[in-house]
Amino acid sequence: MPQSKCLFCRLYAEGEHVRKAGGFAALRDINPKAPVHLLVVPERHVDTFRDVAEFPAEEARDMLEFVAETAREEGLEDYRVVVNVGLGGGQTVFHLHWHVLGGSPALAGFE
């Protein structure tokens, strides 16, 4: 998909970010499933987690560190990190992204 047509490519470039650094951005989910529900989006367009090998090892590590640091900055100590892979896995936007959910055990799916 051309990046100009990808919603998350546009949100990376123009969205209201909670945090942005090193080729990654975090923004609030427009349909939150928990008191804190962030999306972490890489600048690099990769359709799905199946294609994560397209990231050089250092960039993949940086992405995971960005997810963890973003959760810390939001004051989350306990939280879930979710990646939906493919239509059958619930993926609706085909740009790799991570959901960070926290703020309440029940609402974040812990109970």
C-alpha cells in the first residue's frame, strides 16, 4: 500500500502524539479498551507483525524499548502489549502497530 494511503503512516507524520522518538510514535487509541490505550506505530511501513524481520535487529530492539518506555512515561506499571496479526487475528489497519493497555486490571483484560 502506498504510504500516502496508509492511515498509520499519516498518523505517524501528522497525528497528535503522546511521544515520538527514534522512528516511533505513540498516540491514544480513538476507541480505547482500557483507561490507558495507546498505539505505538513505527515510521517504517510494514504491513503486519509477520513481516517484522524487515526491521534490522537494532531497530526491532529499539521498537520494543520504545513500547516499554512509553508505558513507563504514562505511569503504567502493569499493562498488556498486544499485536493483532492478520484479519483472523483482529488486525484492521495493515501497518504494524502495538496496543499498550493499562490503568485497570479488568479493563486491560487481566481478570
